[in-house]
Amino acid sequence: MSVVAIVGRPNVGKSTLFNRILGTRRAIVENFPGVTRDRNYAQITRYDTPFVLIDTGGFEPASEDRLLTQMREQSQLAVEEADVILFVVDAKEGLTPSDHEVADMLRRCGKPVLYVVNKVDGTSQEAAATEFYSLGVEQLYTISAEHGRGMDDLIQAVIKALPASAKFNSKDTEETRLAVIGRPNVGKSSLINRMIGTERLVANPKAGTTRDSIDTPFVYNKKRYVLIDTAGIRRKGRVQQKLEKYSVIHSLKSMERAHVVLVVIDAEEGVTEQDMTIAGYALERGRAVILVVNKWDLVQKDQGTMKQYTEKVRMAFKFLPYAPILFVSALSGQRVSKIMADVEKVAEEFNRQIPTGPLNRVLEEAVISHAPPMVQGKRLKFYYMTQTGVRPPSFVVFGNRAAGVHFSYERYLTNKLREAFGFEGCPIRLTFKDRGSRE
């Protein structure tokens, strides 16, 4: 699938344009520069020719600020990845020296560039936009990304500029989505960079550097995956800025889009209440979970350290007894290679289908071993079990008094399913219904 990158100076409306093309509010939009810092990917399928769209941080050629420099590097990487580039400028602010520098850089890249003059809300801005012809371009696309003005012409131009070989493959959507979540500054972006083997995301020691949720497609063992790097989730009492509130929403939405979730924990700080809360979000959404203890190289150890730490993690996350625990260092690369092996295993379990025959043998043996409790003086009876879905594995047990099943017996049956079939890293959804129920 072809790639279209949106580049330009900070605060010219790139994220607003990204959202307009995507058709939903996914990139964070605020009226001050520097909100988008990483590249943000989206697969656009609403037009005749699908493509991947990349939103980027602001491009400031002359800045020496470390964060702005990293943002510029990310924009340059997006240009290298792209087949078509949308260079966005601001009609209200007018032509700037930075616009000239960016235009010169894009001219040297040898790729199709569409020059987009944003914030053109009326005839006065339309007339003022003509000054951008001095960049040495033959055609300008004047738009208002906020209000949708001029978008039809721009989209048609984008589609026309895409490589002729661009074809949509339905298998492009058949990937495992992997969300990386955790508190701010636990090393999520550094971990992703180490996993993929490239500086794909801005990794900065300042807490809260990642604000949007960033998608990174990649292949492992000939299988397609998408890594989702999320903003750090803070306790509600500490989320003060409107921007950080958006970040929390994006992180929670990322979990909803994911199949497998890596909950990243800071080994030096240990497990916190917020770590448990974040993992609880993943459990509530029925996601497969792997607990990743990062910065393990910074912990002083003896022979029993890992065992003791594992016991502490298990105690803290007692609601996730099935989740694998990995001790890694994104900085040194220690054991990072084991993460994808566990992800692959957990993803297979997350998609696992169990035939009805083996399921009912497990149910029968479980009932014989430990009979269901009495409900209003009468014994519960279970007739049969069937699997109704995957991602997560979901089962229905039909009986005679479904409403009377106690949660302790539900937990007992769930444990019997794990003993028989595994489901490592996966939650199991068990529903009880009266036989003959049309629900």
C-alpha cells in the first residue's frame, strides 16, 4: 500500500488535515505548536485507492532545540518512507523563511509533492495565498482542513499522484495489533525502538514525550503486526492539561484497537497502583496481556532477585495470573528479543478455537470433580458448552439456572479450561445461559 506523508512547520494544521482525510478525530489537535511529536500512521480505506497516511511533528529546519531536532528527524524519516508528500503551509501566517527551506529539501527528494495552503476560509485568504507561488510551484491546493473547504480537489490529486501499482490487499488488515501501555517515562518508546531495531519513535527522557498513539507496522516470522505506542496514563488527579486528558483517551482507545497489550513497568520504581490500574483497563477490554518489567539492568541483583520480584509482581497483578512476565532492558537490549516470541505465542492463544467435543469432556469432568452448588434448594445442572468467539476466547455454558451460578464456580470452570487448553496471556469470557434461551 502506498504512503502519503503530511509535513510542514509546527501549527500549520497538519493534524487537522490528517483527521479530515481519516474521517475521524484521531490525531490530537490543539492551537499551539509542537503537539504532534512522532509520526502517526493511519490506513485510509474510504477512497477508491487506499493508502497509508502519516502525520508528522513540526519541521523547523534551523532549530537547535533537542525536541524540535528530534521532530525534524521524524519528519525526514516520514519523507523517506512516503510515495507522495503533502507540504502544508499557513495562509494566515504567510510565507516564512522556514517554508522556503522545507520546500528546497522536498524538491531534492525527487518525490511527488503537493503544496497545500491551509486555513483558507474565504476569498481574502484565497488572494493572500498566491504569495506561496514564489516557492517555485506550478499549482497550489488551497484548503481549510478545519471546515473541509477544497478537500475534494486535494484528495483527487493525492489519488492521482499515487504509484500506479498501488493496490489494496485485504490481507493488509489481517495483522495482530500490539499496544504498548504504561505510566509516563517507563521506557515505552525506547522499548519499541529496540524491538524494531530503528529509531522509529521519539525517545526522550522527559516524562510525557509521547502524546498521540502511534502505529508502526512490521513483520515478525512472516506474520504482520502493528505496534501501537501510547501516551503515558497518569492518575486522574494529575491530568490537568486538556492535552493530557486527550492523551489518556487515546491510550484507552489504543487498547480497544489492540489484540495484545504490553504493560510496561519501571523496575527501579517497582509496581505502583497506577500500573495495576492500567493493567485493569486492558483486562476490562478483554485483551491478552504480557507484563514487561523494563530497566531491569538498573536493579541491583543477587541470585534470588528475579524470583522475589516475580512473586511481588504476581501478588500485585493477582487478577492476571495467566499473564507472562518478562524482565528486559530497552537501553541494553537485554531479553528484548524474547518479547515477540511471547507475543506470537499469546496471539495464537488469543485466536484459538476449541472443538465442542473436547470442551464438553472438560465440562463433564469438572462437574464430576466438583458438583455445582445448590440454588434455592435445587442443584444446578450444566448440559453442554460451546465456544462462541475468539479475541478473547469466549464460551457459553447452557444449564437450568444460569442466573444462579456463583462467581467462584465460574472461576473454577475457567481454571479447568486453562488447565486443559492453556490460553496463556488471555482472558477467558464465560457466559451462562438457560437451555433454550433465545438471548
